[in-house]
Amino acid sequence: MEDLFYRELTRILKAKGVQKNEPLSRHTTFRIGGPADYFAVPSCTRELKDLLLLCKQEKVPYMILGNGSNLLVSDRGFRGVVIHNEFKTLPKLQEEKRGILLSADADLPLSKISLFAAEAGLEGLEFAAGIPGSFGGAVVMNAGAYGSEIKDFLVSVDVLDEFGQEKTLQKQQLQYGYRTSIFQNISDVVLRAVFLLKKGQKEQIKAQINQYAQTRKEKQPLEYPSAGSTFKRPEGNYAGKLIMEAGLKGVKVGGAQVSEKHCGFVINTGEATSQDVICLMRMIQQRVKEQSGILLEPEIKMVGEFPETW
């Protein structure tokens, strides 16, 4: 059965577009994760449609992987197909009375889209230049920083539904909240999105991006692999502040550590496993709850097989 399924995958994607037992640690910013049964790389929407249809017909689980940020993948890996789109098309601009529309495919890095907008003299996406995720991943989780979020500039999203049909969803349909959207509850795959931006001064835009980059370098543990912010910001407070006040700065479990530079980050000091991270996250939750009465909610997404339910 597996050989037949693999044969069908290679028919759709060609041999170089499919890897068996691919370590997902190679594809996540945490540098943690066991093997995926199949790692598939579609190069166009047609291939993606055929791939999703095959998975549905054969009842094989699948997941879409962008830049691999905001994820903790199990040491056991993922039983099914991990899909990493590489359409490699450039963003497009369209001028309207209300502003400039920027459209881009979901597989592009969000940081590159931010820099593309800056080069075009378009303001709004400066906050996104240092976010390590893909455009699609940012749209799904409503990524944000420095007081701005994806939803602030989004107009619409083109998706592929479970029946292989393309459709367009308007922002009002996406049920955006803090680091959440309707995509957590539906199986639609984001293909591309459209932003509404305004013209600005290119040099000022670039200066703002550089300032944010310097701030990140000074305050975030960019020298270590991580998934980004480990916990969501609790209302009226900060996760990093609560973790530090609980006396957990620098605390380690195996190769996972609470960053000494920013307690809101759990980092991989070299050989961390997903189990190390899970144990440390549970310790953080328990200590913070005891100290402050606040239960921190994970911001990172758990993927694959874990010994216990989170």
C-alpha cells in the first residue's frame, strides 16, 4: 500500500518532489522533530490540488508546512504527508483609489514580502520584517508584532477547499482574534492573500524596519533555534514577565531552556527533544499559575504524535 501511494506521489510531483522519512528538524525553526512518512513539495496549484485529492482518496493524513516557525514537532514525527509548497512566484502590485493592493502566494517568507513592500515605498508591513514565518502561516495565525497584526492590512485570501475548489474569503469571514482565525477550525488551504497598503517614504520605511531588527537582536535570543514566542500574551500582562517573576529565567530541561535574554522564549541549546520542551512548558505553566494565578496558553502549535495529550 505504501509503495503504491509513494508511486502516486511521484507521478504527481516527480521523484525529486517527494522524500520518504524526511526529518522535520531540518524544516522547523526549533530544529526539533522526527521524520515525516512523506515530505512533498508541490511547485504549482495544480500539483497541490492533485496531492490533496490523493490524500483524501487514500485517507492519508496531511499537513501544510510553511517556514516551520511557531511549531513543535514530535520526536516521533508525523504519520502522513507533510506538504511544503514552493510556487516561487513574485508578489504583485495593483493601484486603486483606496491604496495599493499587494498580492502574494502563501509559500513566500513574510519577511521577504515586507522587504518587497519597503522597496516599493509601501508602508504598513514594517512590523513583519523580522517574523520568521511564511506568508500563509502568518495569515492563518494572524501574526503580529509591535502593535500591528496581519488582519490590520488583509483584504482577502484565496483558498483551496477540501473538494479541491478555489474560492476567495474576505477578511470579515476569517474570524480573526489574537493569534487565531477561522483556519484553526476548517481544512481550507491558503493559496495567496491580498493586502491593502499605502504609499510612504521609502527611507523612513526602511529605517523603521532596521529599528525593529535592532530591537529584536537586542531583546530576543535569535542566536538559538526556537519556535518564537512560546506562550500567548495574557490579557493585561506579558508571558515573559510572568515567567521571569516565577524565577524560571535560564531554567533547563534537557536541551530546552528558558532564554536568559527573553523569558518568553524556550530555546533549543543544541540537542533538545520535543519531550524536553513539553516538560519545560508544563513546568512553566505550573510555576506561573502558582505565582500569579494565570494559566499561560501555548502559542506554538504541537504537531505529530506525543506520548500524552497536551
